[in-house]
Amino acid sequence: MVVTLVGCGGGGDDKSTEPRKPGTAQPQGTASQSASQSAEPTEVIATLNGQAGMTLEINSVRRDPGGFLTVSGQLKNTGSQSYKDTVAWRGIELKGTGESVAGATLVDKVGKKRYYVLRDTESRCLCTTGVSSVDAGQVIPFFAQFPAPPSTTSEVEFSLPTFATATVKISG
């Protein structure tokens, strides 16, 4: 299956036939019905295994302008049944924020600091929301935005409840 992506604000340079680089797609704030129609990123920098056939593929960990760090990837249900135990993904600091992946954290082992998902002024996470279940075979775009560690930090440990932890390199 071939999918062509067209971005806003970009030029139509002659590199459009090259594979997409990780981190070039804009993060999506909610799991939508069109998630299964989106193109899969070309590079997987880490795969975290979870419960009941769930996996989280991380495609990019990028520093963004303004001092943010965005982790992007895909949640995949490789199991044969719908996965409904997403409550743990929300985290414990703001239980009333609804279905999200706000429980994700980053750890800078060198700087000895843990980073939590950023929130807006209404306490909503800057992350994927609206994930109450993941059907068998379903793929959902994933993103979570954190305060960026110091520029001297080149890798962090990423965690999401119910998944294994992975050490990932920061780009940008």
C-alpha cells in the first residue's frame, strides 16, 4: 500500500520521493478513525512490548523550538482481541483528565531528573487522547510532549505504564 503525504508550509522540492524522516509528521492530539489510514513512519528507534499483544513503536524523540521534547510513534495491537485496559496509561497525577497517555515519563539518568507529560492551562495533557480501547490489528498514532532536558542530554529512558522501558536517543 502506498500513501502520499502532503504537508502544510513545506516546499515541493525534488526530495519528495525519498522516504520520510522520523519526526517530520505533525503529532495528532486524538486517536481518530483515520488513524488506521495514516502512513507508517519508515524508522523504528525503539519497540516497547506491553500486555496482551500491545506494542508501542517509537519513531522519533525530537527537540522542538521553545524547549519541548516530543516523542512520536504508534500504538499497535498485535493480539487477537480488543485491548481495553488503557486506564493505567493516564498516569496518577491527574486522574480526571480522561483517556490519554499522560502517564508517560522520561528519565534523564545522567541529570537524575524525571520529566512528566506537559499540560495546557486547562490541565489537559499535550499527548494522545481518546484511547479507551485498541482493537485487534489497530494502529493508533502516538505522541507525548515533555519539557526538554538540557541540550547536553543525548538520550533518555521512556516509560509508559504496562509497557517495557526503553532508552532512546534524542534528535534535533
